[in-house]
Amino acid sequence: MKISIIYWSGTGNTEAMANAVADGAKAAGAEVALLPVSAADEGVLKSDAVLFGCPAMGAEQLEESEFEPFFTSIEDGLTGKKVGLFGSYDWGDGEWMRTWQERVQSDGAVMLADGVIANNAPDDQALAACRELGEKAAQS
């Protein structure tokens, strides 16, 4: 099982979540590629599952300069792909994650679970949910 985890993090919160997702996947026996979005390319779609991490920005949207352009560029390749989402936020109620999930589902992807969110720095519960997401991806 090969899993790609692609993330963008401005404060380190989403990066901490990405590391927990990777830990869970590795513990379940998966081969993991953990990549900041700046190092990712369409080759991630060759993985058995792809997990994306991005915090809420602006008016509850994905980061616009790096993450959104990358995600848009590979979106057509998500049909039938197992996908998981995670990210942190500082305000609002997680609307960006619900919108992102709907977008991924409309792209034809198979959501592994509801997106994992953390308010600001991920606490122990959020990190555990991230590890569970990684485990679920490895077992899918």
C-alpha cells in the first residue's frame, strides 16, 4: 500500500497533523511519501490513497498561492481515488472542510473518512484522529 500525503502549512499546525497522519499510515504498514505541496506533482495520483492537508485561509478557503493551484491541477485525476482530508483553522466552524469534502466527492473520489480538523494547534485528540486517518488509508 502506497500513500501520498500532500500538505501546506503556514504556522506548523497542519504540518504537525500531516506528520501524525504519516505516523498512523506507517504503523499500519504503508509506504508513505510525505510532501509539502511545493514538492508534489501529479505522480502522487499513482498512490493507492492520497491524503491532503490544508488549513482554512481567508473566508474559509484553501490556501490560494500554492495549494489551490496544485489541487486544481490534479483534481481530474481523483475519480475513483481513495482520498482523505485534514487541516487546521483559527475561526469559523469548519465550513472550508465541508466545502472541500463536497468538492472531492463531486470529483468522483472515494472519501476514506470525514475530514479531520483542529482549531489552531492540534491537541491530543486531533493528533489521534490524524493517526487514525493514516491507519484507515493504509488498511483501505
